[in-house]
Amino acid sequence: MMLPVLLKQPKVEAERAHKVRLFYGSPSFPLETLAEFEARFNTTLIIGFALTESCYGTIERIGQPHRSGTAGQPRWHPDRRFKNELRIAGDRGEPVDSGAVGEILLRSPAVLPGYWQDPERTAEALQDGWLHTGDLGWVDGDGYLYFMDRQKDVIRRRGENISSQEVESIIKEHPKVADCAAVPVPAELGEEEVKVYVVLQPNVTLPAEDVIYWCADRLARFKVPRYVEFRDDLPRTPTMRVRKDVLRAESKEANSGVFDREA
């Protein structure tokens, strides 16, 4: 969330008077956004993917041009005996073809040996030495990883899988939006609808219809949210990640009183 927040702050001379020469983060942003940030703040952005459990994951190469949407290739270690591997797996853990979406698996000597006093969770996460991340993505022919979403955050609408992150990224580009979260809402006829919680910049107003129009111009029709609810803030973890589990629980209740584009 920090990159769009910083970009939306008023420009000040002091924002370039720092010694930070490299930012490392995730997930990827549009190339235009990366270029704008690097030029404005006089720094370099490197996009990657990893978990606390994995330590090593994927990363862009310093000095190489950004590739749109990618989180780089498996990260190198100075000791070439250290092997860091990436695999995309299907529902049964089998490898899938290049370009196919599946669960992101990582394997290296730095992967955790297990969860403290939790053998069931350890057995679920670690299988044949591979760490099952619970994240979805795909790999291109050059070995670059493209992160899609957390498995539990993918929204299933009318036979289509929707990345909540993609919807959120589009809405966060709106100049009046400070933050947002997209979550599934039970649909009347089964599967799910897309609901977005939107936090606006201070002292601005934005009709819910404008959020829909903004998305309709930038997303496939089936990805456009049905429900829009404005909030002053979003529930967060101590590290400032949005608590989507809390929002998903709220979304199972009636959505009366919020904007419904089909109403």
C-alpha cells in the first residue's frame, strides 16, 4: 500500500533529499507507476516475491528493465551450491505447463523446517521439500514469476476467476482513493460477487457510480465490482496488512445500505 500512498502526497523538495537507493517490495505495479515513483523519489525499485517461511524467493535483477507484472526470477545466492527452485503446481501438486496458473511452490535450503509445535500445519505446507505458499501465479518461458493472488482471495464470479489484487490495483490508481480491498460476496444464484471497500483521500468526495465507471474503463466486464462501500479505514494487522478475513466475514452478512450497481 505504501507506493500509491506516497505517490499521492503533495510534492515537496525534501522528498529527494534522502540516501535510500533501493526499494524492494511486492507485488508488481504497472510500468508507468514504477517509472513515476523512481523518477519522483530518485531511487530504484526492485520487485520480488517471498514469504517469511521461504526467505529466498524471486527477484528482479538490479540494473535490468522492469517487466510488466513480473516478480522476477528465482533469487540467486552467492554460493552457487545453494539451489533456489520455483514451481507452479496444479490442484494435486503436479507441475503445470509454462503460462498456466497454479499454486506457487518454493524449495531451497532456507525454507523453514516446520511450524513450532504445529505438525498438522507443517505437513500441509511442506511436501517433498516444497513449500506450498498458498499463492497463485504463473511462470513465462523465461522463468519469470507473475503473482496473481492469494488462493483464498480469488473471487469466483459466473465461472470466472478474478484476482482481488487486480481490482484493487485499478481502484487505487484513482486520484481520490487512498486504499481499497476487494472481497467476495455470496451471489443469489451461487458462486460470488465482487465487493470493494474504499477509503478516500482526506477531504474529498467520490460517488460510488464513479468507482464503477473507473473500473469499467479499465477491467473486463466480469471483473467490475457489484458492491461499493466507503470506509474511513480498513481493519489491519500490526504490520498494516488489510485483514481480509474480517472483511470476508462481514461480507457474508446482508449488504443492504451499500451501493449495488445491479439494484
